[in-house]
Amino acid sequence: MSKADVRIDVVIIGGGIAGLWLLDSLQEAGFSALVLNKGDLGQGQSVASQGIIHGGTKYFSDSTVADLAPMPARWRASLSGQQGPDLRPAAALAEAMQMWLPPQLGGGVMSRFAQATMLRQVQERPACDWPSVLAQDSGGHLFDVDEAVIDIPEVLAALQNLHHGRVRGLPEGTNLSLSESSQGGMIVDTGTVRIQTQRLVLTAGAGNEILLDQAGLPQFACQRRPLRQVIVRGMTQPIFMHCIGKNPKPLATITSHPDGGNGYYWYVGGLLAEKGVAQDPAELIRIAKAELRRLLPGADFSQSGWATHHVDRAEPAGQGGLRPGSALALRQGAVIVGWPTKLALAPVLADKIVALLRADEMKQGVEDIDALDRLPTPVIAQPPWQAVRQWN
Ligand SMILES: Cc1cc2nc3c(=O)[nH]c(=O)nc-3n(C[C@H](O)[C@H](O)[C@H](O)COP(=O)(O)OP(=O)(O)OC[C@H]3O[C@@H](n4cnc5c(N)ncnc54)[C@H](O)[C@@H]3O)c2cc1C
């Protein structure tokens, strides 16, 4: 088959939360855009994330980003259809996270919480209203935190469905070629389709490293921060909880996902997952079993199966290995590279990229996309708990 030509304002490479949210924002802003994705949508970080829409609660040392504060309301507006993108088909898994402070924590930790309570970021729950995984007579404090938890595959599917024909896959073995066009834009060649675009946006997570190299922009340095999440199956109740210790990072952050029957998968991150990178899966599972039994003495693990999932957070390289404070979009010529750094910040990244393109005063709405039909429609990636082959 001869190569077919496509013309469009913006090509986005990478269809995780960042690329799919951006596609909707660009279309709404009057740009014509499309997403090209290698593999399944959200493969890598988005489907492996815990789906927590952080609001930057002052308690956490790594969550003090000012941009996070409006995010819970921003996402709720989309989930309820009051603001685009319309995410009504995707139900929230939980309206709030809980934060558990065991009794033995010192006054320093409690005073940080008192501050957060005053800022109305958290609200204490009386012991009579605690979930049964906690021992009510043990003392300690439980807070509700304004952080919804979203169902990532459902959110990705809702975003894809909003612009279905514009989300395309790159067949296995595609050798994507990126080159500058003589008219000042870029040419993206998939082998079967040659796309002439005014601007190219890279939102491919860990894939950005290679794409930046291919686009001749190795100066935008990337970093990866590995995690080894713990997955527990066979749990009888869902919990959405940060378990706090003396470290400013939660000892364990647990989200839950229905297993299609009567039970739930628990998906566990936090310090357990950060330290888990240095442990082999069997050792991490042994440590996680002891830690979760200690933190949640009322939890019923009698039917549980255990597994781990290794995944890298892909980010722009900050100084000293630190991640940047918020979503970051960098531009060089006709290429923009974007990292949300947190799923919750995908709307902020999209706003930043739309602003960069508007400042460009490029001509909007030029497109000829019939030949896109030659590229397949990608599917949503499986979340890690559905992909486990062997439970321990
Ligand atoms: C374990 C874990 C838990 C997390 N929990 C949270 C949380 O609770 N809340 C929060 O706000 N953030 C969380 N994060 C961070 C969040 O997941 C990421 O910031 C966000 O998902 C990044 O989205 P992305 O679209 O940039 O990248 P990705 O989700 O990695 O998507 C990249 C996309 O690009 C595609 N791709 C890759 N290479 C190429 C290529 N060469 N060509 C074309 N396409 C390509 C992939 O198939 C994929 O679809 C978590 C991250 C991890 C790892």
C-alpha cells in the first residue's frame, strides 16, 4: 500500500492520562489534534497509578505543590460533567482518602495535622465511625482527606471515546520517524501514514527519552524513580487510606479495586513500595504481610493472595534527583515535551501546553485526516492487579 498523507495542527505522541487529556483540551481550544500511541493506552504509569487526586495536603513533604490545591474540585467538575472533558462515564472509586495516625506518633506529627485541620484540608472521624480494619480501642486518629480516587481505565476509556477516531495506535514493529518539515513544522512518519503537523507534543512518559533523542532534543534530560507496589487479592472490604508514621511520607498508601466478584484487590504504595525496590518480590511480600497486619489489625487476610508490580515513575530530571514542583512543558522549535509528574496534574499540563501554542499564534484548525483509518484503534492497558499471573 502506498503511503497516505495526513495534515493536522498538533500530533501528540503518547496516550496516557497526559496525552488523552491534552487531546480534549486542544480540540476544545480550536486546534485540530490527534494522539499516536505505542502499545496500550496508559501502559506504563497511568494504569499502574493509585488514581488519587491529591489536593496538596500540607502534611506530606512531597505534596505541597500549589497547583494541586484546585485539582480535587477540577476533577470533580469533569467527573460530574460540569466542565470538560466530560468524564461522567467514569465513576470515582472513592470520594475521599482516609489518613490513619496510630497512637504512638509524637506531638510534631499531630501539630502538622492540627494545621491541616485548620486549613480544612482534613476532617477527623470519630472512632465509632472507623472501618473495621482499625482497632477502635487502640487510640490514634483517623482523618478524611479531600482526595477522590478515580478508576483509571474508565477515565482513559471516557477520554478516548470523546475523540475516538483521533486516538490511533502504532502497530507492533513501527519505526516512527520524526523530522523537521521545510514549512517549519514536523513530519511524523509511521511507515504507512505520513503526518505533516505544525507542532509535535511528546507525552509518552518513559518513552519520552527515546522520542526526544529521535527528535534531536537530547538536552531535555529525563529521570526514572522506581517503585515496587504490593497487590493483595481476596480482600473482603475496600479501603482508601494513607497509613502515617514518623516519616513525612506515608508508610503505606492503600487503594482498592473491585475484583469482578464480591471481593477487592488492595493496591499498596507509599514507603513500602519505595523501599521495596531494593527487595526481591518474596522478601517484599513477607515485609508487607507483617506491616499491613501491624497497621490494620482488624483486616481479614484469610483469603488473600499476594504479588508485586515493578514500575518506574518517568519525570523530567530535576536537581539532585528531585522531581519538579508541578507539571512541566518545555518547548524547542516545533516540539513540546510534557510531563504531568502526577496524574492529578494532567489538567495543569494541558493548560500549560495550550498556553504555549496560543502564544505561538499558529494557524488553527487545518486538517486532512481521512488516511488515519489506516492506523489501528488502541485498547486500554490492563491494570497491574488484572495482569498478575502468579499469586503467592
Ligand atoms: C505506582 C504509581 C502510583 C502513582 N499514583 C499516583 C496517584 O495516586 N496520583 C497521582 O496524581 N499520580 C500518581 N502517579 C503518577 C502518575 O501515574 C503519572 O504522573 C502519570 O500517570 C503520567 O502520565 P503520562 O500520560 O505522562 O505517562 P504514562 O501513563 O506513562 O503514558 C505514556 C503513554 O505513552 C505511550 N508510549 C510510550 N512510549 C511511546 C512511544 N515511543 N511512542 C508512542 N507512544 C508511546 C504508552 O503506551 C502510554 O500510553 C503514580 C505513579 C506510579 C508509577
